[in-house]
Amino acid sequence: MARPPSTAGPFAVDPSAAVLLLHGGAETGLAAPPPGPLNLPAVRMLPFARSIAGATGGADGGVLVRTARYGHRGWNGPREDPLHDAVRALEALRREAGDVPVVLVGHSMGARAALRAAGHPLVRGVVGLAPWCPADDPVDQLAGRDVVLLHSTRDRITSPRASQRLTARARPAGARTCLVAIRRSDHAMLRRAGQWHALTARIVAGLLGLGPLPGPVGAALALPPDAPAVDGTLDLDRLEV
């Protein structure tokens, strides 16, 4: 069983929204993730947490930023361990903050878990970073949600084309979707890291109504259900960020 989301001490005001981070992992692995700084996928999400807190006002703005904890390193086939961890983390958020809107931010395996957990009633949107998007994963749970995927065109671990296909599959199911292609980067988001962090934070703030979305992202989310995938695919280098 996963441990509850991390906490940041007593909250000064009643929270108005929350962000739940879900880090990456492996296709298989029943061992628990290593602790602290040895858990590199979790460490990779720390600058995202800081950027999101800055863009949303964090605790001062009434926004909780929490991190889901996994009981196992891997997805583990039909066990879908990170999905269950994500749902438990959302329930822990509900106990902590009430029925506040939540944006899920996941990387790789964590993005798959975020997309699968998006049907939870607290979830308003998903930001998937280099997401793992198997072709047979369901999309009906994304109905009524905003889904923005960011993917390096040079990713060799997860497929940017699969991300693009998911945005097209989810739109007729009732989701509002967009893909931002990031050139000259990588799966670990180390190249152009600052732009990954800044764009993610701005999108999260926009989805929570705490700031403007980049104009092209908002336009892509407003596309009709039958729009082709290419219409909802943006180039980071052409966005005003």
C-alpha cells in the first residue's frame, strides 16, 4: 500500500485547489522505490513542484502541492499499482482539503497513472510529461477533463506519436486535449529543463483558473471532438512562454 501524499505542515488558509505530482517508474518492479534522494524519478519532480508552487501562489494562494507515494517501482501489468496509489493519494487529498479541484501532473509511468486516475471526481485536468500511452488504455475517464501532454520529439523511452494518438482518441470521448512537442530534449527532461518546468507551471495555473493559459494551448483545448490530431499538436518553440 502506498504511503499518503507528502505534507507541508499546517495550512494557513482553506485550500482552494490542489496539484498532485506522480513521478515515473518502470514497466515492472515489485520492490518499493528507494528512499529520499536515491529515488531519482521522484527527485526529478522537485523542480516542477517548486515552479508550480510559484505559479499558483502555493500555500499563500490556497493551493496544495502534494506528491503521491508508490508502494512499488513498476506498473506491473494488470496490477496497475501506480494507478491505485494515485487514487489513494486523491482520497487522502480529499480528507485533507475537501472537494477541491485537482490537477494531476505525472511523468512517464506517473503520467499513465494520472491519465487513468483522471475519472476521480476531484480531477479537473492532467498534465502528462513524456507520458506512457499504450494504445489500448481507456480514455472514457477523461471526459470533461483538460489534458495537456508535453513530449520530446527525441524521446526514446516513451512515444511522442502515441501521445499524439491519445489526444485524438480522447477528444471524441469528451476530453479537451493538446500536445506540446518539445524539440532538442529527452525523456528525462534534462535538456531544456527550465522550459519544461516553466511551461508546466503556467499550464497548471491556467487549468486551475489562476492565470492565463498560453494562447495556442487554450485554442487547442477548444478544438471540436472530430479535429485531427495534428490540429491539437503545438511546437514549444512557437509558443509565447
